Amino acid sequence: MTNSLTKKNEISQFKRIINKFRYGLVLQVIRNMLTRLGIEITPYFWIQEGIVNIEIPIVEGIVSDYTVEFLDAKDMKIIGNNARGYSEKDFLSRLADGKLCLGLKHHDNIATFMWINLRECTYEPVNMPLGEGEVYLTDMYTMESYRGKNLATYLRYRSYDILKKMGRYKLFSVTEYFNTSATKYKQKLNPKKLKLVLYMRFFKRFKWSFTLKSY
């Protein structure tokens, strides 16, 4: 039993490594490793989404099998146990703080989810309050068994209409320069780049932020 479990874990770890190359996340992984050493060099785009009308993204499979809904406390245990790098406690804390979690379900299974902040942008290099009608979109995550089906793009597209019905017309987000996975799904939605910024922090003490380009 122990040997079988060890082998399963090794296969799972190998699959995650392969996925990093498959989805172009190698540079992002290297950046994250440097960050753990106290050296953070993060170029990122500050972008506005939902400006241009586009056609509804096509997903793999039958689109009517998917539903979009806000997730609640009972769902946090599920995504906390299955979303690598996150915990149920963290997710419950976000809900308690007033953040919204929008999910895409395939029948009863949570396939993809994203977080919505109505009060502030909590991305460390920015950290700013939001104005009336503004919203910050962050932390899109697709479960491993549902990746490669264009579900992140579809959920993001659906979120635009939902938020605008809530009176939120200015939709902002951050895309880190080396996060090619996030770049790919957002590009399909034709967002507007507002500026490219270089953020640097060394040993959690010294910080610099430079706007490299405004669009």
C-alpha cells in the first residue's frame, strides 16, 4: 500500500512538472523560487477588462453542462482540498472579508473559479482602494482535470456580464509578465493594457516600482 501511494505521488509530481512546461510557466516558477530567497523581480501589466464586446468563447464539450454561480462556504472545503497552493482556511477568510468567489461547475464538480474584490486591489505592488463602479479580478484557477478546455476564458467572459449587472463597469486585473498561462486566456478576451510596471523587492525591506510603459 505504501509503495503504491509513493508511486502515485511520484506520478502526480511528474505530471505537475510536465504541466509547467506545457502551459509555459517555467519562468514564473523560477521567479517564485527567487522570491522565496528574498529576491522579487516582478514585471506586470495593469489591465482593464470587459471593454470590447467579443463572441462567447467556445469550450471543449457541451457548454450547457456548465453553470456559473457564486460559491459559498461549503464549496471552500472542496476547492481548498483540490486547488494546489491554497487552503480552505484561506478561502473562508476571503469570504469573511467580503470577497466573492465565482465558480464554473461541470454538473456538480467545480471546474474553474476566480475571486472578485469589490473594495480594493490587494496585489502587493498596487494595493489601492477601488472607486465606485470598479472591481478587481484575481486568482483564476482551473482544476487539473479540467485544464486545456478553455474554461478560464469562458468563466472570465461570463463574469463581465454578471458584474456589470451589479453596477461594476470598470474591471481591473493584473497579469504578471512571466505568467504565460494567464496571458493566453486573457488575450482571447481582448483586454486593454494600461501600463507595464516593474516591481522589485529585496529581503522584504527595499521596494521599488517603475512604470516601464503606458499604453
